[in-house]
Amino acid sequence: MNALRRHRALTRIWASDPGWKGWFTTVNHTDLGRMFLFVAVFFFVIGGILAMLIRAQLATPRSAFVGPDIYNQIFTMHGTIMMFLFAIPLFEGLAVYLLPKILGTRDLAFPRLTAYGFWCYVFGGSLLIVSLLAGIAPDSGWFMYPPLSSRIASPGINTDFWLLGITFVEISAICASVEITVTVLRYRAPGMSLPRMPIFAWYALVTAVMILTGFPPLILGSILLELERAFGMPFFQVEHGGDSLLWQHLFWLFGHPEVYIIFLPAAGVVSMILPVMARTTLLGYGWIVAAAVTLGVLSFGLWVHHMFTTGIPHMGLAFFSAASTLVAVPTGVQIFAWIGTIWKGSPQLKLPMMWILAFFATFVIGGLTGVMVAVVPFDWQVHDTHFIVAHLHYVLVGGFVFPMLAALYYWMPHATGRKRFFKLGETAFWLISIGFHVTFLAVHWVGLLGQRRRIHTYDEGQGWEVINLVASVGGFVTAVGFALVIVDVALNAAVAIRGSRDPWQAGTLEWAMPTPPPAYNFASLPLIESRNPLYDDPDLPVCLVRGEGYLGDPSRGRRETLTLEVASGKPAYVVIFPTNTALPILMAFVTGGIFVGMLLKLYWLVPLAALGVAAIVVRWVWSLGSKRDEGPLEVGRGLTLPLASEAADPPGWWGSLFLLLANATLFGSLLFGYAFLWTVAPNWPPPNYLEPGLVGPALVLGGTALSMAGIRLARWKLRCGGGPWLGLLLSVVGAVGTGMAAGTLLLRTSFDAHAYSATIWVIGGYVLFHAGLVGGMITFLTLRAAAGYVAGRRVGEARIVQLWIDYTAAVALLGLGVAWLPGVLT
Amino acid sequence: MKDILRISVPLTVWLAAFSAVYGLEGLVCSHRWAEAGLSLAAGRGILLAAWALAVALQTMLLLVLRSPRFASPSGFARSVSLTLAGVALVATAWTLLPVAATSLCL
Ligand code: HEM
Ligand SMILES: [Cu+2]
């Protein structure tokens, strides 16, 4: 088969549906990556317009441009959009587009999940934009502190839009992170062991794990606050045993990692582009990996530095001050590795490099103001002033937006296949970087002079007028620069001349494919022997197109790719990807019913939509797998591998593992909240504690034991070729028992009496939900076994269900245990 | 997967110890501590002990990751995991230093 015929055959297999329909049914990562990026930029434009409105309002004292109510909506939505609808999704889009290409594979681990996440993002984001257009947007600041955001102070629907819209959008972050984690760990080109991964993959891995552990506290916080607002469960109301500081803990437990979730991908981009621009290889790869992991973990121990002024004892503050100063060290390690890389090479001042230099200058300043505010007495002076606003913009714009502009100009030739012709980008560079510094140097200054953040106006005579005017002028210059970038990109994407395949002479795999990239990425998968395969073998692209790598034979007519063992890079099994489908968008739409039902208080819609989602999930999962063992398959170059569906740890098992990591963090945050209230909330103890009695504990002990034993029995039977029925029956009975035990909690407490009983309700509800979930899973597994999908070597699904059963048993024992504990002790 | 664990465990232990000591300090300073009839001096003693324990644990992890039995076969994973174990040790000693250096519940 020649290269052209192979290309045609592979395109037939991998292409999205033609025409407009393709937008809604595509599961291809290149398409979805582009869609993610496009939508994120769209939200960036909206956020940018809001920023201009803020600067217009603050340009002069006693401005009558907008009143306080509108102003509150504007700055809240500016922050919310930039953090949740722009920065995180832009990273997701970049990773979705890029990861399979730099890792040398054909798609992400769960293509339909990518699509589902994307549509959740679009629908959730639209919800927020609708509120903005209707003039009922959230208005309590992007961190939504209660009591300001509680029902008493914010009776309108504004806050609900935030809590529900953002949670909806976060589904997409969780989906993307599961996807990224499993892809980086298992879906790489053969031979790509951990130290041979392109550095961006490490950053993406760390970032994705951080999202999995950083977002759940906020999701929990949003759920609790929404429950308080909708049903009066008083988690944050002091007079009923709650504590508004609990929100701040949950929010910043998410919020601080969040800022590194934004910064790390940018650092990854810099580490990819800089060596190419300096015509050399990255200095200190291992150190950079270590620094990225260190930053990722340390950033979970900093959250209280956002709460230095809340009256926490000095020792507590000192812990977090010490940890905050410490993060400057790994940041410094990266910066020095980058400087060393420039030193060792011969840098060329092309546009991506210019943006990287702008990043250096700006981010270092932002890091230094960060260390300043990490020192408690200094922070007491500047907290909640414009100095903080300036710090966060230096690190976010300097540390994220500038590197992303470098990425844009670096990978644009890849996405479009064209050579940049119109040079508006250079002009835009100067407008943005000068405009930005004019604006935010001034904002630092006015902050030190005492201007509070989030004030809608100020009086004359405090020495702030000129500074604010200068800041506003700088802001508009910056905006013109960004507009120019968009025009530049549009022009170059539409009409520039065709470019060469590897315009920067880079060594990583994304440049080993034709550009713009074909739907299948690689006609055959390479064997990797170093970190820069294209430097070892400049002819690699030709060999791949000729089908000399793995899986170069499209004759089986299905979407196939390879997975590896995590560390060594040895090929493990063949995965067959699903084809184009509208299920993801449909499921995202139905998922939206849950959120809209809560928002509009149409509570009947919520369970209905949840049932709909469950039905779609069944349909979705049913289509996987096969009714017979295929045995080992020929994958080219003399290698044979088994199918994923015949492996003990199929991709779904890995996906479940990381989803459960996020889930466990959510549960852990819930227990933290319970312990926090128990120790420090003023109006404790509650009137009375729940007594465990005998029935509940007996049910939960028996139920969990039964379900765990049952699934093991079923698996054992399957291994011996027998029927799993008895085991599955026992296991489902066990799940029912566990659910009933959780039900006793709900029956014996009232949800709105006290923060204690409200918490008990949430714990009980959580366990009940999981018992129901695994009950459903076991039933599903039974049907699958009856239909012949689970037999022989194809028992991976049973292992997935076992993972969920074990998790449910653990949270049931732990959750119900701590729920009953105070009652036992007193 | 084992290499991923070698790389991630030391700092995760730091995070756990750090959060636990912060939580413990919260408990010592809460009314529950006084109600249980315990003094602040006892609280300080326990915090110091927790700090020492955490440092000891990190030192042990560092040694374990160097030992032939548990060290990674891959040179890359070995050097990254040892670096991170060192970082975790320093982080534990430094971030929990306040238990000895500042006022307790002010
Ligand atoms: C050396 C590193 C850094 C240190 C020590 C640091 C420290 C701090 C501190 C103590 C605050 C709270 C100040 C206050 O509210 O009184 C703060 C705020 C903030 N920082 Fe940083 N920071 C660092 C890097 C970063 C990075 C890399 C980002 C983002 C990419 C970032 C984003 C933010 C944001 C968004 C806020 C304000 C949140 C808000 O109040 O709305 N910081 N930083
Ligand atoms: Cu922070």
C-alpha cells in the first residue's frame, strides 16, 4: 500500500462527520482541541471587554459611568470568566490538541469523554453569559465569600448562577484531567519511557493531577453553599452552628492550587519552546521535572496565605508564610534552568521568543510581589488593596497569557499548515507588553497609597487620580494590542501561504506529521529512542507516512492505537477507539437539566435529568467491548499485542482510578469541613448528637462485607469459566444494605436544624448515592455477562466494578463511622 | 506506576504532615482542648513531637528510597525521587519550624 492510499484509508476511518454535523458528533482530539481553544478565546474577549469597563469606571474619581450594582457584576464576572472560562479551558484545549501529537499517539484515552467535557464547558459557560446579558450576573466577587453570597445578603438568583454554572463547567475540567492523566501515563509511542517524554507532558500530568485534587474542594463548597441557599442547610451560618470561614478554607484549598494549575502549563510551554528558539536542548530536564512536581504539591500547603487577615493564630499564619516563601525555590530552579538553556544555545529573537522574554520579566516581578505578600505583616497592610490586584495580574498575565501567546505563534504553523506572512504580531507585542506594564505598575502604586479593591468609585484629593488615569490608558493600549493579535491570527490562518512541515526545526513528534494535522495524526506510530526523535532521525516523518512504524496497516478498518506500560515504555495492548457520535453533546445537554432544575427551582427536573444521564451512560458503555476473544493482534514490526478489552487493567480501570482520586478528595474535604466545624464553629455542640443504635452499624458492616466478597466470588467464578451470578447477587444485596445504613442517617436527623445535622445529611447522602451507583453498576455488569461481553479473557469490566465497590465500602465505613462517633463519645 | 509512586510519595507525606500539624494546632487552640483538661504547654509539647516525628519519617523515606531494595531501577526515576525526598525533608523541617518559634494561640 502506498502512502497516499494509506492516507485515504486512514482518513476514512478517523475523520469526523462532514459538514456542520461534524461539529456536534466529533470525538477527534484535534477538532475538539481547536474548538476548546476557540471558545476559550471567545470568553477571553468577553472578559477583556469587562476589564475595559472596569478601567473606564476607575479612570476618573466620582465616575458616573456605572453604578455600584452593575460594577459589582462587572468585576465579579471579569474574574470568574478569566479564571474558569478562559484560563483553565485554554489549558485543556492546548493539552487536548497537543498531547497525543507530542506523545506520538492517535487520540486521547477517552475520545467521547473529551467531547462530553467540551459540551459541558460550552453549556455551563453559556449559563453565566446569559446571566450577564440579563443583568443578573453573580456580584459577590470571584471568590463568593459568604455571608455576602448567602441568601440573606444576596437573595437574588445571581449567586446561584455562579455556584451552578461553575460546577457545571468544572465537570469539563475533571473529564479533561482524567483524560490527560491516563493519556500521559499509558498512551505514548512505543519506547517512550518516562524520561523520554517531552517536558510538556510532565507539566500536563502534574497539572491534571492537581485539577483532580484541587477542584473537588470547590465543587464541595459550591454544593454546600447551594444547599444552604436552596434548602436552608446552614453550613456557613454562625448562628446555626456553621462558619463562614469554612467557605474560605474550601475555596482557597482550591484557589491556591488553581493559580499553579494556571501557571504550570505555561511553564511547560516555555520549556518546550525556549530550547527550540535557542537552537539547543533543555538544560536540567530532571531538575525541571522535580521542580514541577514540587510546585504541584507545595501549592496545596499555601491556601491560608489568602486568609492572613481572618484572625487565625500566629502560629497557623507562620506555617503558611514559611510554605509560601518556600515555593519561590522551585520557581527559581525553573527560571535558572531556562536561563541556562538560553546561555548554552544561540537564541534567535523570533516572535515566540519575544513573548517568552516578556514572560520572564513580568513573571519574576509578580513572583517577587508574591514573596512580599507572603510575609504576614506586609500582607496586613496591602490585603484587599489594588496592590494584590497588581500582583495577581503580573503572575497571571505574565505567567500565563504571555507564554500562551508564545505558544500561539509557535504552534500556529502546525494548526494551519501556513507560514506567517502578515506581521501585525510584532506591533501587537509592543502594544501589549508596554500597555500591560503601564497599567499594572500604576495599580501597584495606587494600592500602596491605600486604594481598596472592588470599590466602584473614589473621592478626589487622595493622590489617586493621575495614577488611575494612567492605568486606564495603559489598559486600553493593551486591549488594542490583543485585538491586533486576533486580527493577525485570523488573517494568517485564512490567507497566508503554505509553510514547511517543521518551520522551527524542532525535535518533538508533533512536527513529524503533515500539517495541518490529519485526523489520525500518524500514519504509523514511531519507535522512540530519545527525547528529540526528529533530531536523531530527520527522515522519521517519511518512514511514518510510508507505514514503517506500528499500526501502519489500516485494513482492520477501525480506530486503533497502542498503550504502554507506565514507566518502561514497553507496548502493552491495542485500544480500539469509538467512532463519531452525538451521545456526548446529548449527555451534556441532559446533564444541564440537573443544573437548570436547581437554578430555576424546578426540582422535579433534577432527578429526571439524572435518570436521563444514567440511561445515556448505559447506552454509551454498552457499545464498548466485544462478545468473543480475538486473541493477540499483529501490530507491525513483528509485534503482536492483546486487545485492551482482554487486558486485566483496561483504560476504563485507569480512568476510574483517577476519577476516584478526585472523588476521594471531595469526600476528604467533606470530612475536613465536619472536623473544622466540630473544632472551631462557635455554636457547637448541637442540641443532640445522633446515636448509632444497632441496626445501622450492622447494616453497613454486613453490607460492605457482602458486596466486597460478592464481586470477588463473581470474578473467581469467571476465571474458572463459570457463571458469576451468585456473586453478583450477593454484591447487589450488599449495596442495598449499605444504602439502607446510610438511609438511617437521613431518617433520624433533620437537615436544616443545625450545621451538624446538615453535615450528617450530606455524608449520608454521599454514601447513599454511591451505594445506588454501585448497585446500578453491578446490575449493568450482570446484563453484560448475560449478553456474553464479560467472559473468557474479557473480565476488565468486573475489575472496574470491583474498584467502585471497594471505594464505596471504604467511604461508607469511614463516613458513617465519623457520623456516629460524637454520639458514641457523649 | 511504582516509579510514579516513588516520585510522588515523599512530598505527599509532607502535605499530610503539614495539614495534620495545622489541624492539631487548631485543636490545641480550640475550646475543646481546654474542656478536655489539657494545658497549652502540653499542646506545645505535642506539636513539637509531631514535628520531630514528621522529620524522622521524611528522613526514613529518604533512606528507604536510597536502599537497594526500594530504589528505582531507572536512573532517572532514582535521581528525581531522591531529589524530591530531599526537598520534602527540607520542607518539613522549614514549614513546621513555627511550632518551636512562635506564640501558640495568639
Ligand atoms: C512566589 C510565588 C507566589 C507567592 C509567594 C504568592 C503569594 C500570594 C499571597 C500571599 C496572596 C494573598 C494576598 C492577599 O490577598 O492579601 C496572593 C494572591 C494571589 N495570587 Fe499569588 N503568589 C505567588 C505566585 C502566584 C502565581 C504563580 C499566581 C498565578 C499564576 C498567583 C495568583 C494569585 C492570585 C490570583 C491572587 C489573588 C486572589 C484574590 O484575592 O482574588 N500567585 N499571592
Ligand atoms: Cu495563593
